[in-house]
Amino acid sequence: MRKRGVGLVLSLVLFAVLDELLGLLIPDKVSDVAFAVVATGMLIGLVLVVHGTSVRNRWGINSEQVNCPRCHAAAPRVRKPKSRRETLWGGGTCDKCGCEVDKWGNPITA
């Protein structure tokens, strides 16, 4: 437990030193612009995720259990993506019948 506390204190000191160095190297206007760009990007991403969840498109997040539309088998909780589309946007392939579904449980036609 003692080592964890020492590491935490050292990391806080390191972050404080880095913050001061960056404050000296980067003018306030540049950091303000960088913050505005990053904050705008995060806000756009948040809007995309909220909208995607409400209309059930690829940007949304589905936390509910999905069943295969053909054989009605439950999808496993831990996904094993079999394609790049499944890796990037979610969904999966049914182990029983081979039906490819999106993250909302809709069948995907090629």
C-alpha cells in the first residue's frame, strides 16, 4: 500500500512539473484554441452517439441482449468479431445458423 501512495505522489508532482513547463512553452492563446478544437470534437462525438442510440444506427450504443432474427438464439455477451465491419460497428454472426446481425439484432444483407 505504501508503494502505491509514493507512486501516486510522484506522478502528481510529475504532472505539475509538466503542466508548468507546457505553460511556459505554449502560449495561452494556442492552448485555448487547442482546448476549443478538442472540446468541439468531443461534443460532436457525444451528439452522434446520443442521436445514434435514439434512432438505432451504427453510431449508437446498445446495452441490451440481442437475439438472432432467424433462429432466435441469444448472442454471446462477449463478441468475437469475424469481419472488419463487426469490429468497427458491432454486431456479430450467429454461431448456430451463420446469420450476420448488426448491434441492434437486425439481419445484414450483403
